Amino acid sequence: MNENLQIQFLGGAETVTGSKILITYQGKRILIDCGLFQGVKKLRLLNWKAFPIPPESIDAILLTHAHLDHCGYIPVLVKNGFKGEIHCTYPTVDLAEIILKDSGKIQEEEAERANLYGYTRHKPAKPLYTIKDALRSMPLFIPHNYKEWVILGGDMKFCLRNSGHILGAAMIELKVGKKKLIFSGDIGREKNLLLHHRSAIKTADLVVMESTYGDRFHPTASSKEELRAIIQATYRKKGILFIPTFAVERAQELLFLLAELKASHEIPNLPIYLDSPMGVDATRVILKNSEWHKLDEPSALALSNVGHLISDAATSRKIVADKAPKIVLAGSGMITGGRILHYLNNHIQSPRNTILLVGFQAEGTRGRSLLEGATELKFFGQYHQVGAEVQVIHSLSAHADQRELLTWLRHFESPPKQLLLNHGELHQANALRVKIEHELGWNVQIATTDKVFTL
Ligand SMILES: [Zn+2]
């Protein structure tokens, strides 16, 4: 038996998706995050590869937060024999259930489509997992509060600390014998609209830190001011403002800003709709977990009351058909699917309308095409002329930029013995590595999947 503490990256290294870190110590195996690979096909195919160790040999999963690239592989692991506990915060359990169910649905629909159009090598094509598989994973989840120490056995214990990224998102402090390990998960902004300030860590033997925006700086423009200007401009055209949005966090941030703008009469009194069953559920999770964000009760209520929350398809169809000026928030955030397509199907041609992009738009998505000035967009089997104006707000992001990542590191009173950068494309991780070496003089390594790190 190897007595060394071993750290192995099974995903989320040199890429931003598929986060999985395997910790092995005195025969115990702990997995930090269990994310799905997303994006280009080469990455997505990794989800179908056999897991490198028997899933039943993993003792527990510690989950930083509910985003799919951190929790989306859990149903596969459970389907294949994992029976341990999954530890995370209370809101993460609520959000993971919403996100995993939706992911199961998307996997089922993809398999159906593959069978319909015959683009599958497996006959019939099977989903990676189903809604049922997702639901079967939920009884394994054990919720915790921030700062609560949990004994894992085998001389290991852990504690979750606020990472300020999305509701309930955590950094993991893992103590193994006398060693202290920090896994940053996704690190949030210095100032977040809805969340309490992220935790500062002062000491550690090993830090694994994300580097998503390791080479970038977020614009400092006020997102509220930008949103106000775009709403007013669309109103002057008597048009509809469509905001394709991620259902978790971004939708609620937008509702929060809209509630503030409406309360101070800075925007006209237009009807606002959040047309997204998942977004509606995520908004309810915010209301339920009042101590996990910084909104007081009136602000939280204003956020949930500023617009009509639409889940059912019949109401959605009515709003889709209506041409009157309004603001519509609908999924998906990168226009890869979801109800936003029905709106665009009816309204994308008209120059009176505006499409506002508010989040990261991955390569190959319709959102990215619009961002790059596409004059037509293909969906529902045909091309649609883009007559609507396209606007972008870059200042909303759930990830710290390079400067904010460095600020987080500056809280350390002494350099960690090892600092590993994960969760970033190689050029992002490298840019951050060089910056840390230059600014702090620390020794930095980039996490890779082909190497076992020891401590
Ligand atoms: Zn995340």
C-alpha cells in the first residue's frame, strides 16, 4: 500500500470541463468533483471512456458546486457502481438536482435524435445517462454548512468554504494527517451581486487553483448601467429585448438588476418574463436558501417578483406569439437549444428587436456566431436572417479574472509548498503561472492528466 498522498487529475486539467481530482491516501480514495466534459466532440467523447478505476472503489465525492462541468458525471459513476457519500453544501444539493435532471433529459433527447437521423455507431444509440439515473444519484448527497468540519475516516477531514462563484459554491479545505490541501473549485469575483464575499485562505501545503480567466481582465463597466441603456434603446424602437441566459445564477443576477432598475424608475414599465423551467426552479432555490446569499428579504422578493416566472409550455407559446415590447429572459445561454429558439424563430428578423448576450459564448454555438456578426442563423432545420440588433454585456462573469485570482493568492501569509493550476485552457493556465511567478515569486505547476502528483 502506498503511504504517500497522491493527487491525480482525471479531467479539468488543461481544459475547463470534466473536473475530477482523485486523492489517494493509505488505501482511501476521495474524488474532488465529478464533472462532465463539454464543448468540442473530442472532449465530449471522453465521457464515454471507461473510468480509470472501479467506481465502487471510491470512498466519497467532495463536490465544490453544482455546475455541470463539476457534477455532471456523477450519474455515470453511480450507474457504474459508486455507492459512497457525496458531500457538498445545502444549496448545491438543490441546484445539482435541477442541473442533473436537465442533463439527463438532454442526454435522452440526443440519443433519440441520433437514432432518428442514424448518426450513431451504436444501434440503437443509448443516452450517457437518463433522468432516472440522475434522480438515483440524489440520495447519496449529504448537505453541509460552510465552515463545518466533516470526518472522512482514515485520518482525513474536510471543511467547505465560500468561493463566491454561484449559490453554495465552495472551496474545499482537506486535512490529510498533518497536511492541509486547498481545492479552490471555481473562484468568484471580488464583488458579486448576490453572494457574500469569497473566503480568504492564509496557509496550505498544497493549493489546486482554477485558471479559467488566467489571461484575462473583465471590463469594469457597470453592468446595471449597460443594461439600462440597452433596455431604453430597445424601448425607443418599440421592440422586444431577448436575453438568452444561463438558468442558474446569471438569470437571477439579471432579475436582481432589473428589479433595481424598475424600483428606481430608470427603465420603462415593460413586462418582464423569465421563460425557463430550470431558471424558475433555480430562482426558488435562491429564495429558499436565504442565509446563503447577501440579499435581505425585500430584495430577494423583489428579484422573484420583478418578472413573470414561466414554466409551462402553453403560457410560453402565448408570449412567443406576442409582438408587444417586453423583456424576455430565456434559456439556453448560448442559444444551443431551449425556449429562446422559439422566440428567435418568430422575432429574429425584425430590426426593432434586440438580442443581448450576457455570458460566455463557446466556439461553435449560435451565441458565438451572433457575437461574431453572423447575418443568418440556422435552427429548426432552416436559416433565419438576423435582422435584430445584437448587443453584448461582458462585465457579468461568475469567474475571477487574472487580477482577482492574484488578489485571492495574496491572502496567503506564506507560499504553499505546491501550487497547481487546473480548470483552464493551457494558454490561460500558462499566462497565470508566469504572472504568479513574476508577482509573487512562487513555484507554480500546471496540472496535467498524465502525471501523478505526490505530497
Ligand atoms: Zn462553475
